[in-house]
Amino acid sequence: MRSKIVAGNWKMNKDLAASKILANELVEGLKERSVENTRVIVSPTFVNLASVNELVSASVVEVAAQNMHQAKSGAYTGEISAEMLRSIGLNSVILGHSERREYFGETDALLAEKVNTALEHGLEVIFCFGEVLEDRKSGNHFDVVASQISNALFTLDASAWKHIVLAYEPVWAIGTGETATAAQAQEMHAYIRGLITDKYGVSIAQELSILYGGSCKPGNAKEIFSKEDVDGGLIGGASLQASDFIAIVDAIQ
Ligand code: PGA
């Protein structure tokens, strides 16, 4: 059975003290809950990864990085390698977030390199993709998503897919307060699972967790998560408040 996942992307928010407070609140808040077959992941900014990871180590909460560099090591001032993430005990990294694509020029080809490097170093990849508003309006959204996935991931061996989580995040819904409807999310997730089925077969596609992201909140999470092909969420804004994030974890039970 594929895992359900609720992942919080803290983006460039929360200094060290605030990150520790939020992490502690999550650990405490989730202690009493039985989170069966559900993974809870948080993704603080690089400088707070090690502290937060230590703090949550005895809890259900896992920690993922928001990005990493494609090279193994070398003269890349200001960058962070997969090995460095592993060395502080991390097992997962988010790659391909639309903000990385838009503001930092990350292309499908670059992301293919990053994915390979992450997997080579034993990191699970939470791979993000999604169409912009013009693509949705022109009915191009399925093609855009298909090319983002195939360009970055379709050279992978079948065995690599155990370490991949997909996150469909329509760009028009990220941080805008506008959410895809549950029906729109399900339609796209079913399409994505179909793409993976065609390329890698039904068992890999059925085991793959596909998350929805984009203005997911306590008020709409339950409906979105109720859809057959939606296996959880990648949460931005609503992951910054423990009570909201825990309510979203509750919504998936
Ligand atoms: P949002 O962000 O929940 O604030 O829309 C989602 C994301 O960027 O992953």
C-alpha cells in the first residue's frame, strides 16, 4: 500500500528559534495521535535542518531539505551537496519546486541531474512540477506536466521509483489562496499515475505517492485528500502554524 504523506515546506521562513518552537509544537501535537500509514515531513531552511532533525528524531516527524546542488562536491560557493545532507542524517530532499524553477532558472535538464545525484547518495526525492495559469487556460496543462515528468524522471531505472514521491503543484494555486478543486487534483493525479503506468507498469504506479500542493489548508484538505489518486499534500503557508499543519495531518486519517 502506498504511503500517505503530509509534507510542510517552510520555504525561507523561520529563524533558528522559531524553527525549534514549531518543530517542538509538532512533536508534542502529534505524540498522542496515531498517524497510521502516514508520513509527516517538514522542510526547514538549510541552516536549521540539523537542529530540527535532532529535535524531531524520536518522533514520527521526518525532515527533508528544500533543494541541493547537482554536483557531488567542488568549487560551488554557497551551495549544498547531497552528501552534506546525508551527513546530518537526512533521507529526503524536495527538488523542482516552482519557485526554484521560476526564480533560480532550474530547468528539467538540471533537475534530471539533481535527481540522479540525490538518488546516488541515497536520498529520497520529492519531485515537484505543475503548470502555470496560461497553460491551464489554454488546456495545455496535461502536456506540460507530462513533459516535466518525462524530461526529469523517465531515464530512471524502475528500481529508482521506490525513492521518488511526486508533488503536483499547479503554479497558479501556490501561495495565491486559490486551490485546485478536488476534482481538478484527482483528474491530474489520475493522469500522472497513468503516465507512470504506461512507462513503468502498474505496480510501480500503484505504489507511488502523488501529493497535491497549492493553498492546501485545514478547510480544504479533507476533500482533496479524499480523492483516490491524491496521497497527501505538500503544504506551504499552512505548514508554518503547528495547529494548521496538525489539522491537515488529521484530515488525511
Ligand atoms: P502554499 O505553497 O501551500 O503556500 O500554496 C505550497 C508549496 O509551495 O509547496
